[in-house]
Amino acid sequence: MQGAGIHDGDLLVVDRSVPSENGTVVVAVVDGEFTVKRLTQTPAGMILAAEHPDYPPIAIGSETDVRIWGVVTWVLHQP
């Protein structure tokens, strides 16, 4: 998620009480695995989009088990 200012080793503050909206960076559980992605509305529906072009977006549909775990509210960079 370097395009979102999140780098390897950073600490994320995640608020589970904040509603997820289009454009927010979220922690999601996809098929049982945690991931950090940007929640994005497209004409085809909602997707979890990576900020790196090498990683394809994940469509949120009936065939994929996706749960939004929380919204990233702060990023703490390691010195």
C-alpha cells in the first residue's frame, strides 16, 4: 500500500467502529486471510483495490467471502 503512504513495518491504527466508505483504506478478511486495501466503488460494484499495479483488485461479490474488519485511521511510520 505504498501508494497510500503505508510501508513495510508501519503500524496501523484500525477503528472497527468507523463505517467503511468509498475510498477508505480498510482491513478486510478475504477468504479467511487479512489484507489492507482501498474500498472502491466501480460501475460493476465494490472492489478492494491495491495501490500497487502488480496486485489485481478483489471484487466483492456473492462468490467471495469478504468481511470489512475495520477502517485504517492512522499510519505510524517506523524511524
